[in-house]
Amino acid sequence: MLKKITGNIYNSVGSPIVKATVTFQLDDIGLHSGGLYMPIPVSTATDTLGHFNISLWVNESGLTPTKYRVSINKGSSFYISI
């Protein structure tokens, strides 16, 4: 199942970062009724307001969170669970 994820990227003074590349990579192999989801990176770019949206795979069972590593322009990275 895919879920639309939206967000905004800002610099340290609160200004939007335009054309930032935001990359998401599944933290582990994901299982679903039709097979496997491999941890292949997927990317999107921010617009002129620093906004992005992307559709990501989430665990169908909902019993455990789906964890992604998020990187911005190959600089900072962090994990999110959806």
C-alpha cells in the first residue's frame, strides 16, 4: 500500500530550501501480500516554497511501523516511521 507523504524543508533561519533533493530509503526489506519491497532509494525535489510530496510503501498489516531513512542533498539524514 502506498501512502502520500508531504513536507517542507527549511534552512536554519527558516527560509525554504528550493530544489532540495529529498531521498527516502526503506530501512529493511518490506513484505506484503504480493511479494517484497526492496530498500531502493526514491527521491523527489522541493518546489519554490520548499514543499515536497512523494508516495511511499507502508506496512499493510499496520502492526509495526515502516521505517525510512531520509536524506537531504546527501547531507543530513534521519529516520521516520510511518
